[in-house]
Amino acid sequence: MEQNNPYNNQPYANQTGIPKKEDTIYTKTKKEHFSFFGIGSLLYAVFYTFCLYKNTSGITYPFFVAGTLCYFFCSTRKLGVPYKKDSVFYIVSIVLLGISICLTSSEQILLMNKCGIFLLAFILMLHTFYQNKEWNFPKYFCAVMQTIGTILICAARPLTDMISYADMRKKNKEGKKSYLLPVLIGIAITVPLLLIITGLLASADAVFANIFSRILDAVNLETIFGTFFMTLAAFFVSYAVYAALSMKEVKEETPDLRTLEPVIAIIITAALSVIYLLFSVIQILYLFIGNMKLPEGYTYSSYAREGFFQLLTVCILNLIIVLICLYLFRENTALKLILTVISGCTFIMILSSALRMIMYINRYNLTFLRIFVLWSLTVIFLLMAGVTVFIYRNRFPLFTYSMVIVTVFYIGLSFSHPDYWIARYNLVPEHLEYLDDYDIRDNQKYLRRLSADAAPILLNKNKNPYLPPFGFASFASAQDTDDTEIYYKEDNIPEELLWLYRYYRNMEELSNDMHIRNFNFSVYTAQKYIDKLND
């Protein structure tokens, strides 16, 4: 085998003259065990499609997450990649987010859960394949971008590795033929040929065409093609991920990027700190103490209930600015002091924004965005505390600290079911006292769009004062003389109950569409309250 391939041990020579990078030990192992990774990726793709095809929040999601982690660690073990004990944090966090998905039907939480699972899984993969203990934010960002680019380059690796594997087996078996490639070629030719022949026969004979038409009517082509392409995509992507990770394109060393002249940063941050100090003094005198005269036309409450989104944006920008200064500019005592001032002013801005938001909620009630703002401010406060420590202690594990803070706090948000608390807060009579008719209608429209997480409040006779004593049965009309079925007309529902009725019907449709694969505990709970309401 060595003699047949003169380029076998020459990493920078090939037939095209283009330099070729030498395979890593993991890439060689993956090629040698293509049967494991090829069949494994195919089985995983089928499993992926079964769990997730037209199923965004079903009970299969936790099994998908657990199956993905099992396949990942089985594959890394096959490649010879050692397991790291500190990976348990990522594993537990990913599993918890997967469990949370089937416990909620909130679209915002579901989207963020899936983004969180993706990011944590990506970091787990990099953590497993690389020595990343000294990596910082810029290094992680570059590593993620580089790995994604390598995955795209490796999109066709299943085909090339399959050909290499078939060729290797053919040479190793001394004359014994490998039927893998011929079988695949045969399948590739057979499928289009069958379609052409079937079409010709159907046009040639009416009886055959009628029978074949009935067969097609009994088969859901959308589901067949949808599952096929989803499985195909999952197969290529999953294999490409292992191919990219096996190449180990990311350099493990963390370069020191602090080469820029600190005078540049000092000028910029000093100007910002002057503005921030003035703003912070105003917040203390006007908002926190509240004993200074406000501009004409302003009340203390109206002054407090504005600007929280702008302050949140400034807080995020401050966090980024301080990190850029710490990672790109050379160490300087004056710069550290100015960054400390900016950090201190950021804490005041966070408190100011939080106080404004709380007062705004007291006046206009809760929404998911308002809860998320308070959550974000809490997280930014803790991140800024870690950054402040990092200013004076370069060895402080800022990335790990930030990852733990964001992950733990987000898992708490995910399991808290914000829609439940929104409905509970917004239905308290005291919280509706200051709302005018327009605000009340706006509040009702918002409640109507809440997920099934809010059903224990909105569909609970003991918690929702708006619910009719006997549910909506008194507004039903008979569909036939036997009264075996009933239907509801919105014309029959009083206008003040229309928002609640629409929520009720939406939950009813969700529960009717639920089956074993897309079973969701939040929708199931809503179904229970619907049944109690109709008793």
C-alpha cells in the first residue's frame, strides 16, 4: 500500500501541485472507521428527523438532546479524544434546556432555549477537542467562526471519505471487492429511472394509472420528501461537524492582542467617563434621592418611567468598550483607573434603568420584554462585576465566569414560565387601577397572545375574575337537533370577553393537535383547565 501511493507520506505534494495539509490522528482514525461514523451519522440523522420534524416543543426534544450528547461522546471515544470532567457543567445545562423546551410553549423562551443549546453544544465540542483553559472572549469568537467555516468546507466529506474507505478496503482485502460504492451508484441510477418508467407506464395504461394514483393519494408526499431532505441534511451536517473538529484547524495558543497604544483608549474613555460621571450625579440627585427640581412639564413619575431601553443599550456598549480596552490595548495604570470609573458609572446606570423599568411596570403592567430587560440588567450587573475584577487581575477566568452566570440565570428564566407571571400580575385589580380604557384593551390583547404557560391563570376560575361562571358553554349554539356537538360563534360572545374567548379557542386547538410525539406539558396543563372549565 505504501509503494502504490508515492504521495502517502508527503503532506505538501499531490497530483495537482496544490499544498495538502497532513491529516491529524483524529482525521486518520475517522477515515479508518468510516463505517462507524457513516452509519452513526445516518442513524443520528434518522433519529434527528423523528424527534424534530414538524415538532418544535414536543416531549421528544429532551430525548433528542440526550441522544445527541450520547452520540457525540461515543464518537469522541472512537476517535480517541479524552473526556474532560469539567464538561459536566455544559452537559447538565444542555439537558436542562432540552427539558425546558417540552415544559413551555412560549415562543420567545423556545427560541432562546434552542439558541442556548446550540451555543453550549458548540462550546462543549471545542472544549472537548482543544486545550482551551486559557482562551478568552476574542479567542472563543475566532474559534467558533473558524470552526463554522471549516464545517462548511467539509460539507462533502461523507462522499470523499466513503470513496477513500471503499478504496482502502479493496486494497486491504487482496482481491475481495467492496460493494459499497457500486450499491450507492446503483441506487442513484435506479431512483430517477423508476420515476421515468413509472410515468411512462401510467400514461400508457389507464388501469395502472388509476391504481398508482390511489397509491399516491394514500401516501403523504410532503411528509416523505420533508423527512427525506431533513434526514439528508442532518446526515451531511453531523458528519461534517466531526470532520471539521477532527482536522483541529484552530490553534490552541492564545495570542496576546494587547499591542495598541493605550493613549488612544485613554482619550476615548476619559471623554466618556466625564459624561458618565455627570449623568450618574444627576441620577443620584434626581432619581434616587428625588429632591431636585425637574424640567417644566415633568412629574417625578413620568421622569422615572422613560429611558430604560437607552440605558440598557449604553450599559451593553460600556461592557463591550471595557472588554475591547482590556484585550486590545497595552496595560496602563491610568487606563485601568478610567475603566474602573466607567464600570462604577455603569452600575449606577443599571440601577437607574432597573428603577425606571420597575416604575414603568407599576404603571403599565408586565410584558415579556419588560421581564427580559430586568433579567438582562441583572446579568449585565454581574458580568460588569467580573469585568471590574478582571481589570486588576488578568488571571481571573472571565469567560468561564461569564458563561456560568449567563447559563445559570437563563436556565432560571427558562423554567420560571414568564407568561404565567405576566398573566398573574396583569389580572390583579390593583394593577388595573391606573389604566385607561385604551390601556386596558391593549393589556387584554397582549394577554390573549400569551402561550399555554398562562393557562393556569387565564383559564382558572379561581384566578381570573373575567371568566364566566360556567365557562363559555352558555354562549354555545347547537349544531344539530340532538345537541351532540356544539360550536361557538364570536358573535355570541360579549365584547369584553372576546379576548379571553380567543385565547381559550387557541388553547383548545393546540391541545387537539397534540399527539405522542409533540406532547407538551404546558399544553397538556392548558387542556386540563379547559376540561375543568367545560364541566
